[in-house]
Amino acid sequence: MVRLLHTSLPEFKSKIHQAGQKNDKTVLLRGLENLRSAKMQSLRTGRIENTVDDLAQEPGTDLVEVVVMPRVPETMHTVVIKSYDKDGKPLKAVLEVRNWRASR
């Protein structure tokens, strides 16, 4: 039952990249390089996945960047999802706050 409520770190990364690939867009995922494992709330993972998909569908979007920044170490994180055009000019940004358990 707990498995249904949480998303593992590798699964999270895969879902985010797949959301961009559905629209043939590149997705950069930053801020998780130092984590070995993590459990995220599945509901929040779905919201981020949908946001990446929505931004990738916007006209003119060439790249979507997902940046995870620790807010309260190991519990709360801020996720900024940004879209860029082919010239690197930012188009839109969405801010999401996440609660997850991570280990370094």
C-alpha cells in the first residue's frame, strides 16, 4: 500500500524525462545529482509531470528545465519548472513545493 503513495527517485527521474519525450522536447533535471535515494509523494510527482508535459506542449518551447532546490534540508524542496525557446530565452516558469524524504 505504501508503494502506491510514494515514487522512488529513479522512477521520478524517468517520469519527468518521459513527460518531455512525449512532445520531443529535451528535459534537464538539476539538483538531484547528490541524492542516492528518495521517496516522493506520488500526487506531487504527477503534478510536476503534468506541468512538464504542459510546458513542453507550448508553442515555441525547445527545452524544459526542472530544478530542485532544498528548502528545509531532506524534507521540503522547491521545484522550479522552466521552459525555454530555441535561443535560450525563458518563456514560462512554474514553482512547486515538495515534501520528500531523501538520503545522500
